[in-house]
Amino acid sequence: MDTMTAALWTGPDEVGMITVDRPEVPEGWALIRVAYNGVCGTDLSIFHGKHPRASAPLIMGHEMSGWVEVACPGSPPVGSLVTVEPLITCGQCKACRDGHQHVCRNLGLYGIDAPGAMAQYVALPPHVVHAVPDGVDPLTATLAEPLAVAVHAVNLSGMEPGDTVAVYGAGPIGVLTAMVARHEGAGTVVITEPSPWRRQVAEGLGFNVVADGSSMVETLMGLTDGEGADTTFDTAAHPSVAAELTRATRVLGRIVVVGVYKQPVAIDLQAVCFKEQSLVGVRVYTSKDMARAIELIASDALGLDRFPTKVFPLADVALAMAAATSGQDCLKVLLTPMDDEVQP
């Protein structure tokens, strides 16, 4: 079969199914048969016509798992379950030359700057394809990409065992960051989130959740004798959060900006100076972070079976986008092009 079905984004709030040619596989590349593709905030930004780089028509999707259909030198063998590190780097800028490709000056992603995984197949170079150990559910493997963001954020934070950790936002990245921080030894993890449903999810996962009508700062002060969090993660990227990050964080504490702000916001840099706080930004992840995410999934270290997901057939992509936009009954919406007879 030389054709495949794909979900094609054609403009703001417009996406539908089409039949297209199966991707040509450049020499030295692999062809992946998609199992699942996760919908993230970036996909929603594209879908609603608000992403600065994405141009229609486009096959979206960069959180993916699948099986190697056509192998190449450097890729896992045919039939292997894989997940993908979907970064496109130039290899020429200083960051790339210095081994920091994840902050390439010209960084792109499959599903934004090249065709992605909201389709039956996607062609990829072998260096972005990561084998997943036997026994891992392909659905759970799809979480490796967002989990790598959380792993990278915790690595950059300098968090130490026993820390009081604050997490702003109980969306997918916020909850995964909280899970990784706890696994890495955080003493107390406090999450604040405006959505009642997401607060319930965070509570069900065993985290301290800021009560309705209270604030992160008030909660932390009560828990830390007025000191504040040792390490604070901002996964919400909301101006109201930026305004209180320094107040939530103790003297000599660490602030990690994980969520991507859409425009510049105010932050109290006087407090950063007076409290000698560290402020670090996070952009995606490294290959090492992706490998660590796969390890955490394969060992079931985080209990990701409790991470709320909802699966839609690829043909229901419009419904999936609506569900992801509402964010009310799942943390992660997944699309699958599979039917019973094509699953391995």
C-alpha cells in the first residue's frame, strides 16, 4: 500500500482526514508505523492558528510511539517499539557545535516544521528514534516526550533530596514534573491549579494541593515556617504566576520556568537579587533526558498507569482537539491510527 490516512491541519480550527502518499524514506532514514500520538499545548496552539512557525497545510504531532517499519543503519530493527525525540537541529550554530542541540539557534520540531505523527506513518532520521524495552505498553511509551521535559526541568533545577517543591499548574507537564521531583527525593510537593478536576487528579496522585480560596504563597509559608519553597517550577506560564514566583521561593531558592510564555511578563528581579535566587529557563530536553524518561517508563517508577489519558481514533481528530482544549476529563489526549487488525 503506497498511501496512508493522515489528519491534515488546513487553517485555524480546521482539521480533517485525507489520504496521502506514504512518506518517502530518504536514504539513511527509518519509517515508523505510528501507534499513538499525544496532543499537547503546542498542537492546540497550531490548531487554533496561534503558533508563530506553523504553516498550513500541516500534519501535526510530535509526541509519538510506534514500530519500525523500515529500518536503517543506526535505527532499531524492524518491528521494534520506539518513541521519538522530535527535534530538528541545524548542526552549525554554536549550541549545536558545543553539544547542546536542544537549544539550537534554529531549533525545529517534527509536527511543526516538518510532517509529524498524526498519520499512519512518519519518516525520521535514526538519531531521533529511541528503542523502548520489551513489555512497555505503546500507549505509555507515548508519554516519553513530555516526560523528558519534566526530567530535564528537574535536572536543571538543582533540586536536592528533602526539598520542599512548588509546582504551578497541574496540566500534563506540571503533574509529570511533580512525579519526577518526588521520585528524585523531594520531601514535599505542593501543586496549585485553578481547575477543580485537575486539583482532584493531583490529590489522587498523593500531592499536596493548594486549597480553593488559598494561594501557593500562603500554603508554602504555613509548611515552611515562612521560608518558602526550596525549588519552584512554573509550568503554567501565566502572568499571575510570574508575579509571585519570587515570593513563593525562599532565600537562595531556585525558580525553574518550564512553561513557555507567549509574551514578556513582569517578574520581581529586585527580589531575585535580594534573596539571591537562581532563575533558569527550560527548553525541551536532551537525548540523555529522553533516555532517562524511557527508563522511568520501563521500570514503572512513576506509576504512570494512574496518569489520566483518553484515546481517540485518528478519524476523530476534531473531537480529540476539542477534548484537549477543554482539559476537563483527561490530562493527555492520544490519537491512534490503529485498528484491531493492524496492531502487532
